[in-house]
Amino acid sequence: MPACPNYPEQPLLHNPSVISMKHILPDAMLGIIGGGQLGRMFTMAARAMGYRVTVLEPDRDSPAGSLADVHLCAPYDDPGALDQLAKGCLAITTEFENVPAGCLSRLAEGVKVSPAAEAVSIAQDRIDEKAYIRGAGLGVAPYLPIRTAQDFAQPLHAYLPGILKLARLGYDGKGQIRVRTAEEAKNAFNELGQKPCVLERLLDLKTEVSVIVARTGPGEVTTFPVAENQHEAGILDISIVPARVAPEVAVEARRMALHLADAMDYVGVLAVEFFVLQGDELVINEIAPRPHNSGHYTLDATLTSQFEQQVRTLCGLPPGETRLLSPVVMVNLLGDIWRDDAPAWDKLLSQPNVMLHLYGKKSARIGRKMGHFNVLAESVDLALEQANRLKNQLKN
């Protein structure tokens, strides 16, 4: 296992004195699998609370690894690195859902892991995910599992026009193709390498919203205010909070998200994305067993951030209060706005109500999430107008 500059010569050991009954307290060592921006923000939250952090991440220049107390430079499924992580940490989480679920099961044999491998595995496969959500009594868009070319022999009219989505590893609009006819669906299946997919019917949407749940256990659970989300090219562009939906829609979204978290007996931070249909009916689009891009507004606009909640739930502590302190709009910053030089950050930093968050990534490229900014204002309309103006200034 190649060493990083802060890789320890000797394994770190448990310190039983940091455990108070079911709680894990500072300065315990916490572990996280994945060194991207979500891992970075978890690390920042944990260290601010007095914890230490070990990151398992193969990229030695990763955003989280550069801030962690210990950076294990190894593949996520490296047996030696997993053993080192388990020996050195009192509890372990992950920043992304595509870590092999078997790795989480292995770690859970000797150390607390949240979310559990079973919950993560549900979110790794769209076919399993949609079946689980439907089995919990919650609505999803009409869909058809497509595992082989023979599945196209059945009638498809109930799912067309639709979107053919890879069952695994598709994100931010990748691995998805819109189709209008059965012939287009077959061609799309070939284009996606004949890998398992779901054919999901296109719905007449009013908007999209998401709810972030923080759950330590039964009775220790809360949700953040509902976010309204706008996408460009399949990537989240803007989140608006509070969402501009009817109050009963927001209440129902939070109820459904809580119901799903309880059904999964989930521990950790869970993001639930919804389609809002024209009649204000809600169906669940997908889930993410981790903090979510649409929850980045919580870094500045709620009493507790989603990353502090990730630390709290991992350590067996009750979730913090999620009261919204101000209307807010979050804007994603993609590598598209980088040219020869860094963007003109003074356009943002000169605004006293704008909070800039950069992720410490070494190189920018089209579509890569490099940071975000939050605009806090007296109303959603004012925040959205300023956010759009600043976004256009950065582009130009």
C-alpha cells in the first residue's frame, strides 16, 4: 500500500475512553471511504467538532485526503487498507454509494459502520432501489427492468416515451438516454453496452425537490427544509430553499422521506429526490445514502449542516436542529467556467451575503463539480435573482 505524506508508521488503536455508553465523543478517530468533496466537507465538520479523521482514497491529491489526519492511499477494496481503517477508527462512513457493499460488511465485523451495507447496496442498483421503494408503499415512476435484449419482446407502450438508465454507476445524467419508441430503446440498450437498465416512463413534471434526512435511530430523526432543484445537462445547477411548492407538498415530501428512512432502519444522512407532478403528486426519483449536492445550502443557512449531521449520526448522537436561518439559493460551480485562469472570485467575495465553497481539486474540466456558492437573502426571489446574476457574471 503506497504511503501518503501523512500515512502513519504504526496503526492507530481504539481508545476506549472516548466512548460514553452508545456515544462516540471527541477526540475519537472517525473513518470515511472516499476522498472527494463530500468527504472533504465531512472531514471539516468532524475536525471542527474535535474528532480526528482517516480517509481511505487512492488519489493522493484528493480534496479530503489533504485535510485528513490520516490518508490511506489505496483502492477502496484493498484488504490491508480496510483492516487498517477498522483498527484505527471507532466508526466509519462513506461519501459515495458505489463503494463495494462487501467492504462495508467486512468493516462492520469489527467497527461501527453507517450507513449499513444493506442500505448502501439498495442505492447501488436502480432496479433494486425502485423495487424497495415501491415495496415500502411509496410511489415511483412507471418502470421496467431491462436485463437482457429478450426483455424488449414484451409490450413497452406503458413506459414510452421514457428514459433508459443504467441500473448501476450512472450519475449526473451519465448512462441515461431518452427514447421515444421501442426501436430507440433497443438501440439505446446497445449503446449502453447491453448492461442491466431500467426503462422509466417520462412524466409531466412541475418541478423536482429533495429532502435530506438525518437519522440516528427510532425517535432520533429529523429532516432539513425541502429544496427545489433545477438541473442542466443532468447535473444539479441550482437549489432553492424553501422550495416553491404548496405547503402540503413539502409536508408530504418530508413524510415520505421519513417513512423510507424508517423502513430501511437507516442510520446516517439520506437524500431522497422527488418528482413533483402537475397535480402535485409526489413520486420518488432516487435516493442517495449520504449527504447530497442539494443539501449544500445547509452549510450556511441552517443551524446544523448535513455534514455535522453525518458526524452526529455516525457517533450515535441525536441529530442537530435543522431550522432554516434564511432563504437561500445554492449554485453549483462546474469546471466549465475555468479558462486560462481561475474565475473572478471577487465577484462573489465582494458580496457580503454570498458564501463561496471551493473543493480543493487540482484540475478543472467540463462538468466536474469544483465548488458552490450560497446566496442568503430576505426572500427566495431576491436570492434567486442575485444567484442567477452572479452565475452569469462568472460564465462571462
